Amino acid sequence: MDTRSVSDYGHLFYDPYISGYSNDFFRTITGTAKCVDGKIRITRNTAGTVGKVSTTAMMMFGNLMLNLTVPTAPTAGDSRVFGLYSRALGNRNAAYFYISGTSFYARTYSPDSATTESTTITWVADWTNAPATYEIRWRIDRVEFWINSIRVASHLTRYPGQQLLPMYFSNDGTDLLLINWIKIDEARKIDYQTANFYSSTSSTSSSTSSSTSSSTSSTSSSTSSSTSSTSSSTSSSTSSTSSSTSSSTSSTSSSTSSSTSSTSSSTSSSTSSTSSSTSSSTSSTSSSTSSTSSSTSLIG
């Protein structure tokens, strides 16, 4: 008998009326995505770029329910994707609904092959331009696809393995694909990634530059103060004893010059070292950003 409590599983409900189009939950890849009247609209942008959105929330095993409004029945030229898909993995470890032209499919991929298991689904008129719940029930040994509580496909050969996967939406059309709400039930695990985590490049540079300026300014101020103090001492010594003025002044000036030169040299060295460190840090971060960007792949 299964004696687990509900809290043993992961649950999530996303309500656009409350959260809108949250940049903490969604990541716009291309095209246009925004919340209007409690619905998230995904479409091409004015330049004709496909609307593509991924979530920062990821799940592993469980039930994913997407309540969507698909504006038209599958038509020639249509291309829409919604389900579990990672751009980094490409066509590996994925399970999603796919509209291509006049056809509607349920597709899954295993971790070790780009060969899909695909089922053609007959479109029902009730799903056209009306809210419908598209559900993916992901188990360890299979994936089931349901629409409005009716099972439309079962895949037992190729299915995602044990790995966290994000939700993905794509709409290659000028009409609107609407997300009404998202629900996850009984997930083995739910995890949240940080959106735009590469933005740390600029903050690192800014912080290091600020530290460099502060250090340089502080050292320069100290040098100036030391010089002024020595000059004052020299003046006083000159007034007190005229016979030793020359020697004392010369000695003090020499000492002042040496101290100033030494401090300036130290300041220059510190500034140069910090600048070098700043360049190295910024260069390293940029390199990481470039490497990650080049590893992505697309569908839909």
C-alpha cells in the first residue's frame, strides 16, 4: 500500500492573473511573449521571428498540465510546440505535443537517440480557439499524452530518462498561442534555475573598477598628506636654525621626494595589478558566456 503523503511529491500552479509574465519563471528566447488580460500570448515579433519561450522551472517525472488556447486547427504552414524540451539537449530526453502543417503529433525521445517515437493525433473541433488541457504524464517506464482528460497516446519504447526538463513553447505564426495556466502534480522533483545568470560579467567589471579607483584615490591621498606633513616640518626646521636649514631642508626634501616616489610607484603597481586582475576576470567570464551560447540547439 502506498503510504506517502502529498508533501512527498512536487506540486506547482502558475496563474498568469497573479504572476503575469514573470521573468523569474519564463525566459523569452525569440519572438514576442507577454501577459494580456491574464493570458500569456506567444507569437512572432514584428520582424517575423518565431515566438519561443522556455521556463526556468524544471521537473522530473510527474504530471504536466498545460491549459492552452490554440487559435486554429492544424493548417498548412503551422508550426507549434508545447511540452517538455531542453534546447541544450536538442532531440534527446523530450516529450511534447507538436503541430506541423495539418498534422498533430505526440512525440518522445530517449536519452541516447535522436529517433522519435511519434503518434499522430486526430484534431477535435472542440480544441480550436478554446481552452483545452494538454497533459503529459511522465513515468519511469513510459509517457502518456492526454487532452481534456482523454488519453490520446502512450509511448513505451522511447521516453525521457531521469533528468530535469524545462517546459517549452513555440509558435511560428502571427496568431496567438495562449497559456491560460500551468500545473505540475506529483513530480518527483521540481527545480528552479536562475534566469539571465550571465549578466554577472558587467557587475564583476564594475565592482573591480570601483575597487581599483578607490584604492588609487586612497593611496594618492595618503601620498599627498605625507608630502604636506614633511614640507611643514622642513619649514619649521628652517625657521628655528638658519645654519642647519640647508642641510635639514635638503635632507627632508630628499626624504620627501623618495617617499613620494616610492608611494607613487607603489600606487602605480597596485593600480596596474588590479587592472590586470580586472581584465583577466572579465575575459574569463566572457569566454564562459560565449562557450555556453554556442551549445544550444532549436526545434519548431
